[in-house]
Amino acid sequence: MIEFIIDLMVIIWLTILVYLFLSEVYFRSRRFKVIKRNIEVYTKECNELNDHIEGMKYVDLGFKTTYKSYLKYSGNKKTKGKKNHLHDLNKYGATTHICSRDVLRNAISNPMPSICRHFTVEVNETTLERLENILNDFSAVEEGKVLLKKQRDEIIESISNELPYFIRTFTGIQRLSRKLGFKDIDLKDSYFPKLTFRYISNAGHKNEPYDFIFDIKHLNEFIEFLSKKIKFKKSIEGQRALMTPKLREKIKARDNNTCQICGLSTKDEPNLLLEIDHITPLSKGGMTAEDNLQTLCWKCNRSKGNKVYKYI
């Protein structure tokens, strides 16, 4: 029985080695290079969209811990003359708030007021504007990842009949897409920023963290929470419409899923990534209101920047 298993493993490894050798020979062949060259325009398009999506991921919320409750807690009489592990702040960074157990419990049960209290959150229009932009970008990222993967898979499917049987059968989509020139698509959501409340006992034996992750749902909720605390001079009701996922979809439907600059629509290109743009940018006094919002394809939105114009 053992000999049979050993023989089977040897056969499997030999098969894998033969496949790897033959596949590398094929990927270096003139035939494969022709296929790769024929779809070069599409791979370049996908890679540009991939870069655009990746570029929208990395943001700084601008919220840093105030350490107020930390200073109060670490000054407790019980800690005098003892080694206090709460002083090791550099280990956690400015997005972690070292706190008492009571503050940790409050953060878990009611995170948004706790974040405003213990992090440098300025409750004003500037903060809301920044968070709205981040929410808009993150919504586009999540939608763009799905569209990008679908577009890449459709391109590979369109040339699958030109590939040898053993390549189609045994080569994973990730390896094949790399060989064809596609950049890897990062489908993870670990890019969402987070703030952490962390309780550490005096002796350092207990270390209890609570992470508040600013994903799309929580960003939307936090924006709505802040908006209730802010009154806007430019808004008749004292509040302006917020860039919520619901509003994004409403604007796209109103504009017939068509870019208002170049006229390209999802009817022309099903995997087109559409984004919502402020006609007059927030930085120039524009409002997040329906009459100041338009649908743009990602390329037109990227080239528009802070300019004020609308074609259609």
C-alpha cells in the first residue's frame, strides 16, 4: 500500500513538472505572443482601470488619537511606582487610542460619538466633504473591482479556443492572466481604514482591542451622524444631500448610465465604470445636491479634476 502511494505521488509530481515545462515552452512561443499582441489594447485598458482603482484605495482619514483618556488613565494612583505598559504608544500608532475599559465599552456600544470624542474629528463641512469624497471613491472601487474582473474574464474567454487544451484545462486564471499581461486584481477589502480603541491592563496582561472599520456601510453611517451635527449656511433646510450609495445610483439612473462628457454608456460598454462627479467641486463651493451631480466615466472623471464643466 505504501509503495502504491509513493508511486502515485511520483507520478503526480512528474505530471506537474511536465506540465510546467510544456506550459513555459508554450508561453514563450511565437503563437502565444501573437495572441498576447492581439489583445494588447484590451489588457492595457484593463491595467489602466486597475491602476485607477488602486489609486483610490489609499487615503488618510486624518483622524488621530487625542490620548486624553489615556493621560487621565495612566495618571491613576494605582500605577505609581509600577511599570506601566500604557506608555508604549509608538507600538500602536496614532490611529489607536489607548484607553480605560469603560471607554472601550462605550466605543463598542456607541462607536461614532466615541470616535468624535477621542480622535481629532473636526465636526465641520471640511471633514464632511473629505468623507463624502472618500465614500464616493470607495463605492467606485467596489463596483470597479467587479467590473474589472468581469472584463478580464470575458477577454480571456474570447481567446480560449486559440489556446491548447492542456493550457485551458490546467492553467489557473491568475497565472494565465499574468502571462497575457494583465495586472493582478486585488479583490480584498483590507484597504478600508480603521480606528482602534485598545484597553491594556496595568500589568500588560490584558490587551483588548476594538476596531471600527470605515467600510462603505460605516462611512455612510458616520457621514449621516456628522451631518446631523452640522448646519450648512448654503442649504435651505440647514442640511445638504449626502453622497450616499442610494444617491449615486439615482444620479446614474437619471443620466441613463451615460458619461455626461464623452457620451459613452453601459449600453455601449457593459463593463464601463461610472463615477459620480460634482459639476462645481466641493472645494469651490459646490453642494452635494442632485442639480450639481453628474455621471462620468472613470477616464473623463480623472481628466476633469477640479475643473467646472458639463457637456451633455
